[in-house]
Amino acid sequence: MRLPAFLLLSGLSLSAFAQPPVPANLEPLPPPPAFNSQEAPADEPEVTITTEKEQTVEEYRANGKLYMIKVTPKHGVPYYLIDDRGDGKFSRQESLDSGLRVPRWVIHTF
């Protein structure tokens, strides 16, 4: 059992030495393009953070529309105000986890 494993490993190690050498005329890669911090990509939300005396408020916007507010009190647990329907009415949630666990069982495949 040890002899076939030894022969296999030595054959693999010999194939590593048989690789062609690295060409000498390689050029370095060009630097990456500069990131403009003024323009946020369209798929990322805009976040506005406001620090007050007793709490920190983070407002999340997508395409200029406010859809979620995270309120973090100085002493306490953060909570979220979320606009579920897009009508401007916010509902309070203690966490972003709804507790809903959808089963993902495979019953039959075709």
C-alpha cells in the first residue's frame, strides 16, 4: 500500500518540475483604475449617518428613496424602521431576521 502511494506522489512531484519555465520578458501589470469616491455605484445603497446626543441614526436610500432607518441608542439595543410596502410608512423591527425559515427539501426531481 505504501509503495503505490509513494510512486504516485513521486510521479506528481516530477510533473511539477516538468512545467515550462517562466518567460523572461514578462511585464508588470498596469495599476488598477482610480476609484472616484464621489460617485457611488448604482447598486449600492446610500447611507447617511447622523450622530446625536443620545443615539446614532443611519438612513439607507436606494435611488434617492428612503427605505430603512437603523437607530442605535447610546445604551440599548439597535432597532430598525423599515418601509416594507414603499408607501412611506415605517414599521419597527427589533432585528432584520424575520424568524421565517422556509424549508428547502427536495421531494422529487425530474
